[in-house]
Amino acid sequence: MNTTAGFSDYVRAFADMIAEEHREKVEEPDIKDEELQKITARTLIVAGQHDMVRKEETDHIASCIKGAREIIVRCATHTSYVVHSDRLAEMILRFIGIQRSAEN
């Protein structure tokens, strides 16, 4: 029996359940398209696969910002990629064009 796969399935189901419960309470992101379209800086949009913000909303935000790059982090919730900040840091560094050395 593969307990790792079973645990991953449990975590994924739990994250989905929590996200679904919070979706009903969350009115965000409440950002107007016009506000997003004013953003001119290079923009990286990061969300978790099991994020409380629906992928369609994340896609829409990214589509409103000219040239934005979107990353959906596999097996992540709204905060898990932040909890694993090294993973997030690597995404950001790659986005801005900095390669970490093996020593970092």
C-alpha cells in the first residue's frame, strides 16, 4: 500500500473542502478590470491548484494585465506555497531572471 499517495489524496480532499467552504464567504478578489488594466509593471500571478480563489478568477486577473505571467502551483492551497517560501522565492527569482547558484 502506498501511504504517501493516500496521504496526498487526503490532503487534496481536505484542501478542496476548506476552499469550497471559504469560497462562499469570500467576496474577493474584488478588483475592477479597469484597475487591473492600469498595471504596467511586469506581473507574476501565483495561485494554488486548490486555492480558495477559483482558477477562472485567477485566469481573468492575469488576462486583464498586459503581459502578466500566471503560475498555478500544483497540489497547493491559498497559502501552502507561501508556507514553503523557498518554492515561492524560486518562482519569483525565475520570473525576474535571476538564477540561484547551488550555494544559495
